[in-house]
Amino acid sequence: MGGEPGMTVEPRAFRDTLGRMPTGVTVITTTARDGEMHGVTIGSFSSLSLTPPLVLFCLDKDANCRQAFLDSTHFAVNVLAEDQSGLSSIFATKNSPRPWQELDYFIGETSGAPLMAGAVAQIECATEAIHDGGDHDILIGRAKTLATDDEGRPLIFFAGGYRRLEADGSS
């Protein structure tokens, strides 16, 4: 492995290095106080604590939906299925309008946020805390309701592209 301790880390090289770890793909949604719905594709989503049930995600400070998430008391995590790469792409495009009228979703009873039909998991959260994280905000949410599709297969992102989870045949 290359590199020497103490060398300056270039942002692109750092991003490429982090991209070597496969991640699930999520669309995180919220509804602003004015009723406008917002969503963003997030790869930096993680569980934080089991007791209490906390999750976190990191939101780019340049995201057009940033203020809506900062002002909101709730959000929803939609873990995308392997056939939802198109949905991921829609919400990954910075500062573009979201075609909500063309999407299959319903409003979560707990969060008031859009829940994407076909997702393999959904977590409705109450915003617990927001912390500074360099060029991102770290949003922590307390899970309030959960839904899973036990038959669904998640969409995976690895090395700059979407992947499918393949069974290894050992189960």
C-alpha cells in the first residue's frame, strides 16, 4: 500500500480510497415546515447505537436541501433495493428539482417524510442532534418506526458504481 505517514491527503484520492468500501445506498427524506418534500442520496449512513436506537448520516453543507433537514424535527431513511439505482441517481444530482409526482412513495405516519415504495428497509427518525463534520453536517436520529422487506436485496455502491449483492452459495 502506497503513501507515507504525514503526507497531505488529496480530496480525490481520499474519496477514491473510501470508495473501496462497499456501502448500501439510501435516500434520506424529510418534509419542510412549508410542506415541501426533500430527499438526497446518502452513502454515509450508519447505525450509531442500539440503546437508544440511533442512526446517523452525513449531509453535504452545499446540498440544496440542507436547510430543510436542519430545520426539520424528523427524517426517514430509505434503504434502496437493487432495482432502484435510477431512484438513487435522481436524488444524487445536486440542486436539481425532484420529480415527486413521478415517484412511487407514501408519507410516513411518524416522520411525515416520504417513504419510497420498494425500499428494502425504512426507518422513520426524530432528529436527535446535529454536529459539524468539516464540509458535512452529521445528523443523528432516534429510530421511531421500522419497516423491512425480508425478501428484498439491497443496492450496493462500490468503486464509483452500483453493484448487486450476490449469494456466495454457503447458506
